[in-house]
Amino acid sequence: QVQLVESGGGLVQPGGSLRLSCAASGSIGSIYVMGWYRQAPGKQRELVATIASSSSTNYADAVKGRFTISRDNAKNTAYLQMNSLKPEDTAVYYCKINRVAFGDDYWGQGTQVTVSS
């Protein structure tokens, strides 16, 4: 079993910044991909960014140049630094871990990010 605990969401004005954290615990394994996804009201959940054990990253076009994903392998924690936030970034942000060796995924409970003046 794997548990994911997210933190760092909140209300921010347009142009502001937030940093999300996702701490993983349990049987993670040594090779895994961590990612952030988001779901706005009335929309499907979409990829924001992923980071592999090798630290290679992937970003959605909508966040490139504004968001940065990183990880601390010693702490089994992934981060999402979000800068230059826009109202359209408003969503519930979910953390996901893909355990490559086991071929399964686990999701966090989600954290709300609201960008509004």
C-alpha cells in the first residue's frame, strides 16, 4: 500500500505563486514516476507535470515556463512550484505515483488551488 499526502494549496491572486508538496509513504519501490494532475469544475482531470526517478520531466503546454516539478528522493516527496498563476489554473490538484515495478497507480486526496482577485 502507498499513501500520498498533499499540501500547499490555497487562494492566490493572479500573478502569484504557490508551492504544492506530495509526500509518499509505504511500499513505493525504487523506480517510480510522480505526477501532478488537476481537475477544474466541469472538466476532465488533466496532466500538469510528471517527474521520473531519473528526474526527467514532462509538462503540459499550458504550464510550461510557469510551473516546475521537482522531487526529493530521500524524502519520497514531489513538489510543484507554480508561478505566474492565472485564473484558469484554478482546480483541484492531485498527486499521483506510478510504481513502475508493480504497474499500478495511487492518487492523493487532492488540494484546492484558487486563483482569483
